[in-house]
Amino acid sequence: GIDEARVLRGLGAAPLAALQRYDLEHTHLLRPPAESFTPYAELAAVVSLVPRGGSFADLGCGSGRALLVAALRRPDVSCD
């Protein structure tokens, strides 16, 4: 996978205007990687709140991490 901590250090040399054009919400590239993702333990806690046989909708950033946690921890839950 990508070592985002190394990538972030390298981005320090890029012009700020270029980063802002790429990251229009000013959230991902300009923040430490640890702030960009919900911890797996928190995702597992959220998935545990879904009733047996219920549905889980991931409205996150598109990485699919929450759906992966739901699929692995709660096979009885449908992921929308």
C-alpha cells in the first residue's frame, strides 16, 4: 500500500496552490494521514449497532473501509 506519512512529507515541496486545486475540500492532503480515516475500532463499534439482519450504508469517502469491517464482522448485515 501507499505509505501516506512518507507521501505527506514529500508534498511539503509542492506549491500550496497545486495542492488546493487537487484537494478542493482542503481536507486530505493538508492534514496528517491519521486524521483522514476513522479508526477500525470505531468502525467496528458503529457496525455493532446495526440490528441483526439489518442494513449498513457507508457514506464515507469511497475507500470501502467501513464496508470491509461490516462484511468481516457482521456477515448477517447487508451493506448498501
